[in-house]
Amino acid sequence: MDKMWAGRFTKPSDKLADDFNSSLPFDCRMYVQDIRGSIAHATMLGEQGIISKADADAIIEGLSGILADLVSGKLEFDYSCEDIHMFVEQVLTQRIGDTGKRLHTARSRNDQVAVDLRMYLGAECETIAALIKELIAAITEQAEAHKETILPGYTHLQRAQPIVFGHHLAAYGMMLSRDLGRIGDAFKRMNVCPLGSCALAGTTYPIDRKATAASLGFDGPCLNSLDGVSDRDYCVELLAALSLIMTHLSRFSEEIILWSSWEFRFVELDDAYTTGSSIMPQKKNSDMAELVRGKTGRVYGDLMGMLTVLKGLPLAYNKDMQEDKECIFDAVDTVKKCLEIFIPMIRTMHVNKDRMYRAAQEGFINATDIADYLVRKGLPFRSAYKIVGQIVGHCIQSHQMPDEMPLSEYKTFSDLFEEDLYAEISLETCVKKRTSLGAPGAMEEQIAYLKQI
Ligand code: ARG
């Protein structure tokens, strides 16, 4: 079939050039949005008297038929078309004849693709937000079940102070709650309608941009036609938000991998979300978590790719912008898959309380609490800190933990030590007494916050 622009050219384009130019293999996924956008446009053209009502009705009917046939699989994509916009217009004209050629009045593919992509990504924002909420719910369930499960909290990957596992999990819940906010923010700026910007300079036809924007569910039309066709900030914003989701899932994955190792054995992932080795029969690998960690690099790459495509592009539309889709689609697909696998993986994760408790008993993680004990007895914190440093050194040398050391030995470091020390520095007390807002002894507020998301 001749190209739409064949009149201007003296010979057909090269097959290689056609393939290179084509975006149908990846923009075909926006067919629903493309057809919905065209129906809104045709309706407006009819209402405004730019085309006749009869033509508008024929176009709308034709487009609805194409949509139904694509959904049912009766109609297949013709990959000789340059993109989804050309494909739909071609089928429409084949089906309803010359009337179909009136659809592209007061419109360009430049505003069309921008509308399609904003609508497509808007729907994806909703799906991703729902998945984040589900993951937060799974995390909160486990956090609540383990609000008294003691384990060491770490800094520098060194045992630092005792916390509860629910506290650690709730930290990821907080990260994801911010991710939810970022997806919502990205959506707000995405949800403005470029339709009617046309190629770059608007149109002389009396179009009603507010009507098309409203009928497609946008908050309103964008206010500058050049910006309308060349803005891809919403892609960058969404990619940045997706990248941060992956950062959080990747850090979580790293910990799950570490906790599942034989060295830690804090958790055991369900068999359904692990794999074995083809050679070492004892192995149970956290492949899902490792893949999430690996895929994080892909999503960062998508963000960098998008930013680099936009850098240096003159206004308004340039074909470079066709490269926006593969990055953003890859990132959206990847994040959805990662969230989908994370939800059941977290829900079914078995927690080894004994191992966690034993790890907390070693490593002097109540040292700060011994110092705080002396502070309560009147010593300045810095002096108490120094004494406890000496006690830790002594314990290491004499192969004992602070709770095992007899009071008589404590007395050689300070006569402020009394029998009540032991209850004061037990792991349970250390955790329960940390009731400052956000601390492991104050889980209720954190869990309540995560539950209302
Ligand atoms: N397939 C193009 C894209 O994805 C649609 C817009 C093409 N516009 C143009 N004037 N060539 O960006």
C-alpha cells in the first residue's frame, strides 16, 4: 500500500528504512488508548461542526468495531504500517471508505502519540499503585506477626542494637508508602491532555480542547502546543519513581538473600519462590530476590536512556522521541513483575525466631544500654560510654557476654552497678524500653500507619 505521504515523494522508501522507522511492534500495546483518543477527537469534530455528524458517527462506529476486533483477536496488526496510529487509520479507511480520511482533521500523530502514551501510563500508574499497596499489606502482616521477634539491628553490617523484626520490615513499608506518593505525584502532572496541539502549532479549526480532555478523563488540556507535543517529563518522572521502587526492592532483596544464607538463617523462603542447584543438592537459592536485585540495573538504564534521548532535542517533536516507549514500557513491565513476585514471597516467608534471638544475644548489642544504666545512676554519658568500652574489652578477653558477667566483676569497673543491672540490660528490656516515636518498642503507631494506606 502507498504511504500516506506518497504524493510528495518520487520513489518508495527502502524496506530496511521502513523497518527501522516502524514503532508498531512496540506501540501496538497502546491500541485501546489510540482508539479511545480517536473516538473522543471524532466526537468533538462532529460537535463543533468541523465534520458532519453523520461522518463523525460513521467514524466512531468504525473505530468501535476495530477495537472490538482487536480485543477479540479477529483483527491482526499489519506490521507494514509505521505505527499504531497509521494502522488504525488504515483499517478504518478500508472499512468505512473515504469518510475515514476525515478523522485526521485538526490532529497530528505528534499530539496523538502524546495522548496515547499519557493515557497508557496513567492506567499503569494505577496498576502499580495497587501492587505497591498489596505489598505494603503483605509486609504489614509479617511486621505485626513479628512485632516482638528480637534480632540484632545493624549498622556497617555490624550488630548494633536490638530491634524487632517487625520494626525492620516496617521500614520497608515506609519506603513503599513514599513510592506510592511518588507514583501519585507523577500521575498528577501526566494527566493533562496534549490533544489539539496538533503537529506543533495548534490549528485554525474551531476545536474544543477542553471537551476532548474531559471526555478522556484528563484534568484539563496542556496550555502550550509546542510543549504539548514535545514534553516527556512525565516519562522521566515515572521512570525516576520506578527506579526508586526498584532501589527499595533491591535493598530488601539483598537482605533477604543475606538472611537466607546458612551463615544467618534468619528467614527461609518458601520452596515455591526459590530454586535448587543443578549440581549441588544442598542448595536453596533466593533466585527471585537475586533477579529483582539484578533487574534494578535495567530500570536505572531505562531512566538514563530516557533522559539521554531528551537531552539536546530542539522543540517540538523529533523522531528521537519514538525511543521513549521501549524504555518506559520495559520499566513498567519490570516493576510490575517484581512487585508481583515480591508479594507472595514476603507473605510466605518463614521467620526463624530462634536464630534471630541467638544472634541478638551475641555481639554486645546491649552495650549502649549498660551505658544508659550508668547514666540513670548519675554518670555523664561520655564517662559511662568509656567504662562500658572497658567492660566490652574485658568480656571479649574473658570469653563471656555482659549478661553472664558476675556483679562482683562489674563492681571493679564502677560501684554504681547493682543487681538490677541484669533485668535492665536483658534484650527484652532493651527493646521494650525503646518507646520513642518510631522505635522498636513503639510498633503500634507504625503498624497503624501502614494499615491505613
Ligand atoms: N510513531 C511515532 C512515535 O512513536 C508517532 C509520531 C510520529 N510523528 C511524526 N511526525 N513522524 O513517536
